[in-house]
Amino acid sequence: MPPIATPIRPSLHSMFLAAGLVSGLALLLATAAPAQEAADAVAPEAAFSGGAAALSEAAAASFAKKTAGTPIEAATWMVAAANPLAVEAGAAVLADGGSAADAMVAVQTVLGLVEPQSSGLGGGAFLVWYDAESGEVTTLDGRETAPAAATPTLFQTGDGEPMQFFDAVVGGRSVGVPGTPALLQAAHDRWGQSDWAGLFDTAIALAEGGFAVSPRKAALIAGDADRLARHGPTADYFLPGGTPIAAGTTLTNPAYAETLKTLAAGGAAAFYTGPIAEGIVETVHGFTDNPGVMVLGDLAAYRVKERPPVCVAYHGHDVCGMGPPSSGALTVGQILGLLEGYDIHSRAPDDPETWRLIGDASRLAFADRGLYMADSDFLAVPVTGLVDPTYLGERAELLGGDDALPEVAPGNPGFDHASLWAPDESLELPSTSHISIVDADGNALSMTTTIENSFGSRLMAPGGFLLNNELTDFSFRTHVDGRPIANAIAPGKRPRSSMAPTIVLRDGAPVLVVGSPGGSRIIGYVAKTIIAHLDWGMDVQAAIDMPHLVNRFGTYDLEAGTDAEALQGPLAKLGYETEIRDLTSGLQAISIGPDGLRGGADPRREGIALGD
């Protein structure tokens, strides 16, 4: 693997001046996530073979602005996503008069080709939509589902203990019924303006004609070569001749092109029945070392679900996102709601006291997340109680001290039997991708999309796409001390997620479209970016660039190679355990104001923003 560099970003203090202003889970996170994040961190100047010269003129200009810490400006429309080829596909749709939903289809199908380790047809997604005509926010759940034959002990050994994480991941056992194709269709049916079939043209052309493998993708392939080698078709694609694909290699995927042609002609239904579905089931069962239980009926039964958005008031804004089975909007909302009564605006971004408040607010929110949040189709989740201002105000009193909370515990929101549940132990590793779009009509889309762990189950379906490992987002245990875990697996159930696609509104109109990959740290990345933009007046690029400090379960993670490291000593004096580590978010954000649109993309990955 080539050396890994950390992007150089502005310091906390200089950005502030410029703005004018538990458990077994912890052990799993400590052992499984660092390797993933280390492989995921690639310097922006090495994002593409040949550097910016390998990009189109518009993409190269955007990439240069991102590297310089400057947002992209536009008057009419904008798209931000994780790969320039995908962004350009979406930009072409918007320039041709397409809607944000149309552009999303083009972006996602290209991402599934050029960034298959993060998302694709074999995965799932959550979508948040602001409709400019009606002023309404709608959320669509395209999360994967557990097969009908899934049992409570699916991820347990013969003696009833949880399987080792990657023993469960690699193979068919971890594969949930994909939701992304159905979500593409559902969004286009509701809000599309362009011809459905034409939205696949760019991805088909790239799959047939080839595209250059980026250094980030090459590094991830090399870092995961042993697991990728366990499935023949996967190895043939990523490790031809037994050697990981090198950066700059031209890669084609004719099987993926044929799948896209089938979808273009037959819609998403062609994915869930017929040869594509049969190929998925054969792949899931054919990995005999760790087969799965999915059958054709599971695919045919899949449906996208519209869910009520979760919105929380924060400093004059409404922060709206996806409710259960996502924990994203609830946990981001709780963090902000706990901080609502504190004057974060007047505190410096490099003040340890600022991060004491944010860190302990996050810990309190994660305690509630672990106990109460799961698929609301299978249990009553106290959504209203968790974000009730009175409840959050009472919990916020815990932040009134002078040092770190010695311990945190779940609260008691307005729900009579929620305390019967046991804390969750599920692990959610950092991968995934995010898309933010605003179209010429003022519609806004925020969608976070995933196959869970990098390269998912490591199984390549005959249709040229990787299958997810989303079922390992369920708790491997079903009970603790006789109390059931809310996020335990069940037939048809959707695993809890941390994905937090978000649209922030003021006076009923969107002002920020944001989201990120990053496993359970997504919540901290998104909350930080919202705070930096709303409270500290940073533009979207500066808010994205700002070093990460994330506290979920007690240990304060500080982003390596940034000025966050300077807070290690002060935070330790406040009582926190700290760890300096790579924190590879993939934030994509668009701000909307009277002077137009501004877009930003994360310097920690390859994405850009384009607009007109």
C-alpha cells in the first residue's frame, strides 16, 4: 500500500478568526475501525492519476478550489458527491433541465461503478427531499431488509456467542435485500423530470469504455486483498492475476453495463425479479464457506418506505433528517437539542470548553441511541420523546459542570416501557458515500448511500456489482441479562443505521444540505459541520475542512495531522480519555442563501462540487 497522507486543513483558531467569531462495542471499534480508516485516508493532491490534469476543466477547477479551502459558487443548481466522474454525470443532467432526483440517479449509478467499495446497486440508502413547490420535507427509506429466513442466532456461534465480525461479514450470511435500485425508481417516479432510461447513459458508457482507477480505490483494494480474494468473481475483478489493481489502470465492467441497460429498459422491477435477482440469490448461497439465507421471494417483496421526517429546532433553524431505522436524525437532533440552551456561537472552536459541551452532548445522545433506536416497524421507538424540548432541556442540565461527565446513561423519554430494552452492541464501520443536490427549481436532495463495510460482503454478483453486508449492522446478541436488544435481527427488519442525510431550513426554506459517510461517526461529522456553519459562520468548505473531534462512548477521537491534536492535553485535563487517529469523513454540503449556492466537498476524499 502506498504511504498515506493526511490532508492539511486550516487550524481551528485561524478558521474561527476568519469567521469573525462502553463496552464490547468499544473494543470492537478499537480493533476493527482503525485499519479501515487508515486505508481510507488519501491525500487530496493524489486523488487521481495525473493529478488535476486527469480531470475535466470544470472538475479540475473545482478540485483546486477544494484543495485551497474555497467553496464553489453558483446561481442556479449544484451537485456535490464523492467522485468527479459521478458529479459530472449529475451536473450534465441538471444542466439539461433535470431535477435533483434525476441527477441523483445518474450520480449513484456512476458511484456504483467508480466507487463500488462504498455504495451501489447491491446496497441501500436514505433520502431526504425538500420540495420547492410545496415546501414539504419527505424522507424515503431504501434500507436493506433481513431475509424471511433470518433467525435470532444468525450471527452467533454454536455456543450462543457472537461471531467474530469479519467471520460474519465475508460471505452470503451478511447480505440484506438491496434497496438502492427501488429507491432510485421511487425518487424518479415522484420527482423526476428527465427520461428514466437516459439517466443511465453516462454510467453505461464508463462501464463499457473504461475509467481510471483512483489511488484511493487502489489503496483500499490492496488493503483488503485477502478478503477480496475469497470470492472468485470479486478476485477476478479487483485482483486480476492475483495482483491488486494499480492506480491509473483503465478498468471496465461490461457486466455492470448490461445490468444498467436492463434497469434502463425495465425499471427497478427488473432488478428484483428475473436473471439479476436469480444471480444475487445464487451468489449468496454459492459462497459455501459462509452462505446466506436470501431467496427470490425476499427480493420480490422489497418495498421503499416513506417515513415521517425527524426535525429538531436549533438556534432559529429546523434540522431535518431520516428517522428510524436510521439513528442519524435523532442522534444529531439530540446533540443539537442538548446544546440549544448553550451559547455555542460565542465560544471559540479551539476552546476545550466548547468541545466538553459538544462531546458530552454526543455521549448522552449515543446512550439513548444504543437503548432505544431501531426499526420502528418492529418496535415502538420513542421518537417524539427523544427530541422533546422539555426532555432535552432536562438532560442538558447534566452539561452544566466544569469537566467531563464521569459516566453517562440513557435517559427516560416520554415512553412508558422503553427502559425494558438492553443496550445495543452492534458495530458500524466507516464506509458509505453521500450526495447533496439542489436543482434549478429549488428542490433539494440529501442522500446517504452504502453497502456498509468497505466492499460489503466481498461478493460480486453476476451483474457486476458488490453485495452489501448490512445485516451485520444488527446486534449479534439478542438479549443482555434477560432484556431484549432493540436492534436484534428479525425477518424483514431493517438494521439500525447512523446515516444522517440532513436538510437544514430557516423559515421553511432550505439553507444547508449536508451528509457524510463514516460509520457511527457520521453523526459527529454532520453535527460538527452544522455547528460550524450556523454558529461560527464558516462557509461550507471551511465547515467541512474543520478538524474532527468525535466522542461517542467516552474516548475523545481527535483527527490526526490537524490542530485537533493540540486539544489532547486540555481535554485530558477535563477528564477525557483521548485518541489521535485518522477520521476520514466524506462530507458533501451545499449552502443556500440570498447570494446563491455555495458547495463544498471533503478534502479527505476525492469528491467535488459543481454548479452553474
